[in-house]
Amino acid sequence: MTNQNPFRPMSDSETFTFSCHAEVPCFNECCRNIDVVLTPYDVLRLKKRLKMDSAAFLERYVIVEWEEGMRFPHCFLTMVDDGRASCVFVKEDGCSVYEDRPTVCRAYPAGRGTSRRVDGTVMEQFVLVREPHCKGFTFGAKQTVPSYLQSQGLTEYNRFNDQLLQLLQHPKVRAGFRPTRAQMQQFILALYNVDMFRRELLAGRVKLKQPLSPMESRSIVSGDEKPLLLLGVRWLLEEYFGEYWSGSEYRKTSYVA
Ligand code: SF4
Ligand code: SF4
């Protein structure tokens, strides 16, 4: 083991050599002893792949961490108690949910930090994580972090993950807002339990303060999960802060079916 800090900031144009495939000597090593943070879009992709109701997926695969004073809850993928804390989805031949693997798994060994400006645009900061167990740096071609992230299918993930910044980096959160237990439960319902959220909307137990757009109304009836996820962001903004953050691009968001 080395004591060197494995995190290195990277500019848009800096290159690194990397490739990960089944022949690397460390294959699957990064799927053990890790915290896999789940975004709402990660859960949406995984529960759809596994053909599960979101409540059942949460129950079986997600650990929610929250305590008073935290900004928002953190959701992690369950690990198996096999002495190596292996990911519940890792098999001998690799990740069993590869096409729908979570954001952090796609990005590794790179990372993308984001912050939202007041005009609604997103500022990115990239890092590279060089951990001793990862031998992929001795293989492959040179690439930049943005091109690597794109090659890993992160464009679609980032588009949805970035929508959360309206909430997570709302000026009132920066000024000290912290959710109550009831608001934390609303957070999990709207962002991680999309099927239950839809049922609550249909039953009229969850109500939006501002009128629904035609597309939002259709998504509730049809169960189209991507617009429902964005509707969840909007509902939380209304519930927590009573209004959109000015500069919000929520209404401009378009969807890929
Ligand atoms: S989801 Fe797949 S890639 Fe991510 S830790 Fe689990 S097995 Fe590995
Ligand atoms: S440790 Fe690195 S090279 Fe090895 S499987 Fe994981 S990402 Fe690939």
C-alpha cells in the first residue's frame, strides 16, 4: 500500500492511459470493499433491468443513511457478507448488471464533481483515482477524462444526475437548510421510490402546488419514469422551499424516451 493521495485533479484536456477488461489481473477487484453511492437515476435503471417495483428494489438492494443535520440522505448499494464485502451484483465473469451499472462504477477510475451556478449552468471538475489494486493504467490508449466518461455511457446519467443539483445545491441548502425526518422520507419517496411516488400522485395524496404540464400529467398516467423522476425533483423544491430556484432550467428539460 502507498500513502500517496490517489485522487488527482484533471483538466478537460489532460490524458491518461487506461483500459479495463476481463484479462486484467485485477478483474473484479474494484467491486469489493467499496461504497457504491446510488443516484436516483441509477436506481431507476437497475430496478427496470431487474423488473422490480422500486419499493422492493429499495428493500433488497439499498442502504439508506441519514441522521439529523445531514444535508440529504445517502443511498448505497448493498454488499454481500462474504468476508470481502463484495457487491451484490459481481459474478465470476464480471458485473451482472453491466449495461445498467451505477454512475460511480461507470466513471471509475475517473470522477466528475459538479456545482451549479446561479444561472443554472453546471461547472465540472474532473479527477483521476489511482489506487494500487487497479492495474488498468498499464493498458489501453490515451484519453481525456471527458472522453472516457462519454465512452462509458455517462452522458445520459449525467443529464439526470445534474437535475438534482437544483435541489442539492439550492441557495437555501447552502445557507443552512437541513431536512426534517418527514422531509427526508419525502426525498426517498420522490427520488428513489418512483413507483410508490406515482401511486401517491394517482391517489391524490401527493399534490403539486403549481399546475402540471401536459407531459407531466401523461407521465403520471403512463408511468414514464424519467419525467416522473424530474417531477419528483420539482415536488421536493415546492415542498422544501415553496418555489423553484430562480435560474432553474427544470421546465426546459427534454427527455430521451
Ligand atoms: S454494480 Fe457492477 S460494476 Fe458496480 S460494484 Fe457492483 S458488480 Fe461492480
Ligand atoms: S481494478 Fe481497475 S482495471 Fe481492475 S477491474 Fe477494476 S477498474 Fe478494471
